[in-house]
Amino acid sequence: MSKIQMKTPIVEMDGDEMTRIIWQYIKDELISPYIDLKSEYYDLGLKKRDETDDQVTIDSAKAALKYGVAVKCATITPNDARVEEYKLKKMYKSPNGTIRGIMDGTIFRAPILIKGVKPHVWNWEKPITLARHGYGDVYKNTEIKVPGAGKAELVFTAEDGSEIRKTIHEFKGPGVLQGTHNLDSSIESFARSCMNYALSVHQDLWFASKDTISKIYDGDFRDIFASVYEKEFKEKFEAEGLEYFYTLIDDAVARVMRSKGGFIWACKNYDGDVMSDMMASACGSLAMMTSVLVSPDGKYEYEAAHGTVQRHYYKHLKGEETSTNSVATIFAWSGALRKRGELDGIRELQDFADRLEKATLDTIESGEMTGDLALISDLPNVKKLNTLDFIKAVRSRL
């Protein structure tokens, strides 16, 4: 069988631990036998990031902007324990945060619904897409461990030397400080990305934050969204019969739990991170979610939205059997290949991506699945497969 040919490379960002093992399985079993894969490879494993002082992460993001399509494996964001475990030079920031900042992108995440696995929220009939801002907030924070008594101030020094100064807190003893920021230009890009995406999929758009408490910071998000909508999108939304509205994050959570789904829920960076994990877990598994980062000028980075499955990796290293769900990583590859096919006009590549996703879902709906889904499936005669055997079962249908 002749392999499908590619014109332009996709940017391939390898990752860490068990997802790195799955990454290679997918390439060997589901990609390389069918596609003459062209990729510009970047190793974002923690050791390589440490060797390059994280320059490899920056380079991969710039490559994504150059080629327009990237696919990313899950990566470790190190904490104190990881710094010690991997003997790192320092505690590096989230590679996802670095990539999102460079691409100025919005992350769109939606659960993958399948027969035999009912959402824990029984009234969810359609996927709810989380639109997560990809810049700033706690992912680009600056932190201080306060050693003792003293005064903490927030200071902005303008180019002309003038200052805005506010007292944060008068410390009587040790504590912690955190400074976060965002940019109006990034928030405007976030709003436009969400509204354009809503129009493209013909779904209502919600935006939620906590402007009652964070009156200036979250209020800026609220006001920019309102301005972009009124000036650029109101007529388009009304012509399509679509609705945009702003609400408090508390109210949004309550509405979401009572809804039937089928809309886009836009959130700030941290809110979107947490709520997308909640959505995926409530629909079956963190590994059952699509995730794509979209820049304002139409560059795409597809990823698995979950972690590196550390516990399974340690079992794998001991030679023990694992049953790790690879669906999100498979869909990251299919999404990237489909988009590459769309941009380059290669119909075969788009059709292959469709078949790969169908083969994956058909495998699960036939009763063959990994352990996380086998525990919650109501299908008869469920067969639990190990990590590699599930991928091979997908290949048999592909």
C-alpha cells in the first residue's frame, strides 16, 4: 500500500513519561504505516528542556508559528519534587504556558462522547466546548516567599518615571506573595478567537469571570469582551440566531450543570484549566477530550490535555502491565493531520484523520477499551486491554 504523501511538515513536540511511550506506540502503529510523515521534531522531555535551559520549548513554539500546525505530547511542569527527581537546574515554567504565550492562542477543549459511557451529569446531551485563554494569570506569575514582617506594595513605573503604587498587605510574619498580569491585546485576541469559533460551529458563547471580587482585573476582561462583541460581532451573531452573554463564574457553573450542552464556555486561563478537566472527567476520563490551541492569525497546536500519567510510567519501568488511555493523544495526531490536510489541500490526509478517529471510537464502542473506561462503561462484554493492545485494536479497524 502506498503511503499518503505530505507537502508541509507538522511540528512534533514530544513529551514525558507514559505519554511519551504512548506517543511512540501511536507513531509506530497508527501513523507511520499509512503516512509518509513529515515533521519537524522537538524533544520537550524534561531532561532536554533542562539541557537547553528551556530554549527547545521556545524554538518549538516559533516553529508552530512558522509551519502553522503542531502536535504536542503531554509534558511535566516541575515542582520541588520533580526538580529533585530529575536533578534540574531550576524549576521551569509550564511548557504549555510558554507555548501559549508565544502563540497568543486560545485553547478549545471538548469532551469526546461515546456510547456506553454516560456523562455523570445526566442531562448533558451534547459536548460543551471550553474556550480557555492561553496567556498570563498564574501561568506567567511572579512569586515571593515572604520571610517575615514588612510591607508589600504593587508598583507600576511608567516610561516617563511616574508611579502608581498600592499597598498589598502589611505582613506581621512570614507569608507568600504572587503577582499576575495580562494584556489588553491578548484579551482582545481571546475574545475574537472565541467569537469567530462560535460562528464557525454555530453555537452560543458564554464568558464568565469574577468581576464582583476582581473589579479591575476581571472587569477588564468583561469590558473588552463586551466592546469586541458590540463593535465587531453583534450583527453577525444576531444574523445567525446566536447569543453571547457574560455572567459570573459562579452563575456559569450552576447554569452548566443544568444545561443540555452544545455551547462554548469561555474562561480565563486558570478557570479554563480546571473546568475543562472537570468536564472531561464528568464525561468519562481526562483522556477523552480534544484540545487545540488556536492563534489569532490561524496557527494550530493540537495536544493531549491531560498529564503524563506518572503512576503508569513507574509501572512500565518495572515491566508491569499498564492500561493507559491513549484517545486524547490519538485525537491530537488526527486533529493535526486533518488541519495539515485542509491547509495543504490534501484530501487523503483529511480522510485518514476521519478514519483514525472513527476506528478509535468504534474500538471502544465494540467493548474493547482501557481500564479507566472499562470501570465505568455500561456496555455488555467489556474487554479491558493494556496500553499497546488497545492501540493495536484501533489499527485492526483502521
